[in-house]
Amino acid sequence: MKSFTRAILIAALIAAPVASFAQSSQSVSRAQVRAELAQLEKAGYDPHDWIHYPENIQAAQAKVAAQNANQAAVSGYGGAADETSRAGTAGGL
């Protein structure tokens, strides 16, 4: 019986950091979830189509990601730079 109790205690000690890590992520509001669902439905996702479930949500998520990338490139916010720097003076001037 002692080994069983010890095993449960060890399992609890291992699981405790995992549970606390899972709770440390930022929470999402109900409005944010609804907005994301509306965006996915606009991109072609049908939540009632259970036959093509993994494919249709993945396709909609890809469309939304592409739209978000295009908006970031157009707006100038959040996009990656072309990784060039022009600090200082050019040699030989």
C-alpha cells in the first residue's frame, strides 16, 4: 500500500507543474472566440459540416492566415522587415 501511495504522490508532483503551466496562458474572451468563428465562417468554414471536418476548418484557417498576412503587409504593422540596415556610413565615401 505504501508503494501505491508513493506512486500517486509522485504522479501528483509531476502533474502539478503541467497544470499550472496550462493555466498561465492568456485567457480569450467570449467576444474574441465569436469574432474568430465569424471570420472562419466568412472564409468558408461550415461548423455543421461534420463529414469534411478537419479539411474544411484547416482550409478556412489557411485563408484567414493569408488574409491577416496581406493586411499586415498593407498596413505596415506586424510584418517582417527585409532584414537590411543602413546605420552608419558606407565605406569609401
